[in-house]
Amino acid sequence: MLAPPPLHPSSVSAPADPNAQALRLISLLTEPSPELRRHALTALLPHLDSSWHLVADRLPDLEACAEDPSDPGADAAAAVASRVYFHLGEMMDALRLALRTHGEAEAGRGPYWECVRSAAVGLYVSRGAAAAAGAVPAEDEDGADAAAEIADGALLPVVDAMFRRCYARGDYQEAVGVALEARDAVRAREALERAGSPAVLRYALEHVSSVPARAFRDG
């Protein structure tokens, strides 16, 4: 039996560079056409888990684009910048920009969106507890400037969606716990009424036993 002929080195395909497509898309971000830049930004999103570092030095330009309501790529620029900040570990900046993506923060899936929602709920809790105590929220020093740019109204859809998910799963204890941590009497009352459970009521009473009644907000 004849042995197969040896492969010539030039006939063996080299492994594809995982960053090659991202680099091609990044090169389009300097094009004069706003629509072409928008297309490049949108196409870049699926590559960011592995290629985010290639975009990091473009953050100032992406932020400027995200803040320009006349630019058709504003939402896509905010989405790209948010994911880069996520990979940099700067969650308040990631959240600030993610909230510009018109509803995705409430329903998006995956580790990135889970962290964005966790940051939003954490900020809601921090601000609620501070407001009830008449104090300034104890926000992370590194993310304080970014957090200051996030309006309460921008957080509410994400927080509302979190409570809806808790109710849909029947996880009333989690809903009550978050509301109590935020000193949000209205949401705590709603969660308790929906639960209708002596066990959840006992949990709530144990949770608030050391908290003065005046520490709760009515909305």
C-alpha cells in the first residue's frame, strides 16, 4: 500500500486569527460614513469577549459617539464601550452605558448582562438605604463619578424587571430581601402581599428587627 504523499507546508491552513475580524471592523470606525461606522460597531459586538482589549484605546471616541444623539451609531457605540468597561472591571461605567441600550439591560442574557443587572440593583439598594438614613450613598470610590451620572429613573426599569423575575420564579424571599435592604417600604409591602406566606413574613420580621421604622421610605 502506497503511503500518502507528504503535505507541502503551503497546503496546510494556518489557524484563523481570532482577532482578525475584529481588527478589520475596528479599522472601519474611522470611515466618514456614519452608517458604515454603525454597521462596524454592531458587527463588533460578538467579538468583544476575546477582542475587547483591541478596542480599549477607542473608549474616548466611543463615548463621544454614544453621547451624540444625531449619530446613528450612538446606541451601538454605547453597547461596545459598555462591554469594554465590563472586561476592564469598571462596572459603574459599564452600567452607565448599558442603560442607553433601550431595554436590553432588563432582558439581555449572559454573564455581561447578569453583572450589569447586579450593578443596577446594587446601586438601587445603596441609594435607597442612604436616602432613608439621610446620608450620601457609600458608592465604590473608583466608580463614584460614573454612578453619579446614572439617574434613578434610568435604574427603575432594570429594578422593576428584577422584581418581576423574582415573582415569576416564586422567589418572594429574594424580592423582600432586596426591598428591605433598599429600605423601600412600598416594594417590600408589595412583595409580602404577593407572597402571602408566613415563612416569608417571618423572614421579613427577622430582617427588620434591628432596623428602626423611620429608616424605611414610602416610595
